[in-house]
Amino acid sequence: MMLIAGLTTALAVSAVLIAIGYRLFRVEGSRAPSDVTALLPKGAKITATAVAGDRLVVTLDVGGSVRIETFDVHTLRPAGTLKFASEP
């Protein structure tokens, strides 16, 4: 019984150490910050910005219609666009 308890404890401790090592040494967290220039549509104005989780949210006013663009915080790549338009 003591052998089983010892092996179980050793397995649990090694799992915790592996999880800590993974979090410390994964490549995603060690990237250097990058400078990115995002082009706005012609005549667009930024009306608001926010951070939600791992996303940067930018609200644009494009010729009277509202458009929301999201970017990944870590890579600054576009994650999606939501456009609003009035019904005719």
C-alpha cells in the first residue's frame, strides 16, 4: 500500500512540475513586442477602444455606420470584424 501511495504522490508532483515548466517555457509568452500599423478604411474615425480577454476591440465610425474590429492581443493580427448597417 505504501508503494502505491508513493508512486501516486510522485506522479502528482511530476505532473505539477511539468505544468509549471510548460507555462514558463512556452514560445508564445517569450515573443518580443512588435510594431503594427493597421490601415483604416477611408473616412473612418476611431470612436472607442477596449480590451476584452485576449482581444483588442476597436470601434470605428465609417461614413455614418458602426464597425467593430477585433485583434489578438498577443500577435496583433485581425481576429474578426462586425459591421452594423441600417435597414433600407
